[in-house]
Amino acid sequence: MGQKVHPVGFRVGVNKTWKSRWYADKKYGQFLHEDLRIRKFIKERLFHAGISRVEIERTAERMRVFIHTARPGIIIGKKGAEVEKLKSELMG
């Protein structure tokens, strides 16, 4: 009987990337919990948009969230109104 290996963990660094791209020494736990809350919020609020993956990238002062979806029009909305609304909800 062979050992079971997680399919994503086995491929990370070879042909898949991490879901979050940032580095922290002291605030690691805080950032990790914040990432989990962001992912949960986005998946619950936009469940009907067909979201497959949420990537989070942090630099010193900025945080970028990439949402991979099958239906981008639902997330963007008319004239980008939904994007701005989502951005303000994430900040507050």
C-alpha cells in the first residue's frame, strides 16, 4: 500500500503556485487568519459567480486579491460598481 500525497502540496513549486504570496515573521498568524476570512467572505458573497480560486498577494503597504471566476460580469457589474462595492466591504 502506497503513501497518500496531497495533490496540490505535491505540485507546489513545480507546476503550481501558492494561493497566497507574502512573507511575514511576526504577523504570520494574523495574515493567515485574515486571508482565510477574505476567502470565506468572497466565496459566500459571490457564490453564484462560479469562483474557482482566490489568490492573495501582499507587499509592504498593499494587498491585491485575484479572483478567478467563470462569470466575471457578475463580479464587475455595471461600470465597475460591484468591484468598488466589494473593495469597500473588504476594507471596512
